[in-house]
Amino acid sequence: MTPLPLSIAFAHLFARKRQSLVSIVGVTLGVAIFIAIGGLMNGFHGHFRSQLVETNPHVVISDEVRTAAPQPLTLLNPDGAVEVRRVVPRDPVRGIAGASAMVDALNAEQGVAAAPSLIGQVIVRRAGRDFAVTGIGVDPQREMRVTDLVNNMVAGGFDALASDPNGLILGRELADKMAVGLGDTVLVATTASQARLKIVGLFHTGIDAEDQTWGILSLSRQQALQERPRVVNQIHIRLADLSRSIPLAETIERRWGFKSAPWEETYARVLDMFALQDKIMFFTTAAILVVAGFGIFNVISTIVMEKARDIAIMRSIGMPSGAVVAIFLIEGLAVGVVGVLLGCLAGWGLGALIHMAPAPTGNPHDTLPMSLSADLFGAAGLIGMAASLAAAWLPARRAAAADPLSIIRGAA
């Protein structure tokens, strides 16, 4: 036998089919939009994070220190009041001392790949125009083990640097700006030297800071251009397990003293921006569900007003106030459950349609990234149900608190 509150609740909903349908559609749209927008944001963040992490090293060792060495007088008189003026420090010789031994030691560890590099600004000249480029001198064979850039090549090959010491790899956007292509020769100059290099590869990562400013050449050629023979100022590390990046960086700093930045530190601002975008997306799309809740509130409030005399009669014959509250909570629950289920289906379909749309990356086969997770569906369902029950609770409490005698007298 069907419980009385359940029978009354469904009788109310079917008696006002149009209003009930509008409430269900509101919850459905809110849940669907929440899932679709959340999946799009998650997909974009995942794609961008993947591009950053895979294209770049997981840990970067540089020829810097996090904390400056204390002055000798401070060490001699740690408890004294010491003031030193007009002392000009000796210019340090930049570079990672013992870089070769460090690279060998790191490569000997399980799940760790390391490669030396020399970073320095160069000027690339073509047809009377100068372009400021970040020159990255690499050991091609080792560098291919620490970067996924080899998979982002759109022309030529990364391994061409190994066979051509005068080779140069540029971002496709930079090459288009310079009006050069594979096989063309450009003049690469620094304040110390210059050389003519042949373009042996073009890459495209989708990150403008890399595609428009990077120039990759052999380590020996970069050392010659910078007039810094056998000098390395960065060591790039790639890990089989990303979760080891912070512990490994801390271990390297303790062992060798040079600054070691894990990818979480290098891209901290980008990750913070993603977190902010997630919060904005959450509150914006959740507001849609709150608006849908007002529709449920309106429907149930109208039912309470119309059924005031019936409620009074039920209360006068002994129906407890809890049962009256249950009637309207069941109505809100029914609308919420149907709306959430339909919204999850609609959100999945909408996400699939968005994923088919082309992405503005310059690659014709790229589509908009979409990542629909169980957590996203769960959050949408919880918010949808919370909004539905909250919208039903207020009119339900008002109905239960009404004085049946006053209502009957007023109706008479």
C-alpha cells in the first residue's frame, strides 16, 4: 500500500503538470550546463597542463642558489653588530660546476632522465629583420629523453640536430613570422659571436611563449655562440613518476646546492589561475541550479496556497506536521531526482557535442578538450538535489506550521 504522503505528493505534481515540467526542465538545464562547462574547463586545464608538463622538464636545475651565502664577517661574529659598506662582490663564474657528474648521477637513478642545457639570448636575422629568441642549446640524444617536444614536431625532426651541428629548430609561429621554412638558412648572432644555421625542424606546442620565442640548437654550437665553452647553466630532468618532482628537487638542492625547481613551482601561477577559474566556473554554474530551485519553490508555494484548506483538514483529523512536511519534500525530491537524471544525460550529450567542435589551435584535427569525470556528475547531482530540497523545505515548513482552525474559520 502506497504511503499517504507519497500519494498526495504525486497527486499534486500530476495535477499541475505544466508547472512541474517547467521545474524539471530548470533542474535539467542547470545540471547539464554545470556538467558541460565543468567538463570543458577540466579538459582545457588538463590539456594545457599536459602541454606544459610534457613539453618542459619536470625539474630544472639552474646555476643559481635560493639563499645568498652569508658574509665572512657575519660568520666570524654571528652575535656581533657588524656593518659592511662599499664591498663589491667578486663576479661569479656562471654555470653549473660539475654538471657532467651531476647528469651521470641523476641518470643512474631509477625513473630519472637528465640532460644538460645552455640557455642564452640570441638574435636571429632574416631579410634585414632581427628577432629576439631564447636560444636553448641541448644534447639532442639526451634531450629527447626529457622532453615531449619530439612529438610536437610539424616539420623535420628533433634528431636532425644530432646529425647537423649547424642545425636550428624553431617554433612554427616564429618561422611564419620570419617567413622561413625547412631548409632555409638564417644568421644567429650574440654579442660575442655569430653563425649561419640551417632550419632542420619546426615544432608547435600551442603555447605562444614557446612557439614564438624558442630556438633550439646543439649544445656545442650554443656554447660557441655564447663563448662559454663546456659551460652548462641548466639541467633538465624528466621523471617516470610526477609525484617525485618536489622530493627529488629538495634532495638535489641539499646534495649539490644549486636551485632545483619542480614543475609545481615553475608553473605555480598558472596552477593558481586554473584554481581561480574553477571557483568562478563552480559558482557561476551553481547559480543556474539555484535559479532552477526558485522555480521549484514557486510551484510548491503555489500548491501550499491552493491546498491550504486541504492541509488544514488533514491536520485536524490527526495528520502530524512531519507528514505534511514530508508531502512537499517528496515533491521537491521527485522533481530533483528526475531533473538530475535527465540533466546528467543531457550534460553527457552536450559534452560530446562540444568535444566535436574544432579547437582554435591551428591544427585542423584538434577539437575542444572535454573531460567528464564521475566527480563532476556527482557534484552536479548533489547541488541539484540540494537546491530542489531547499526550495521545497521553506513552503513545507510554512504549511506544517499553519493553524488548521484559523484556516477553516477563514474559509468558512
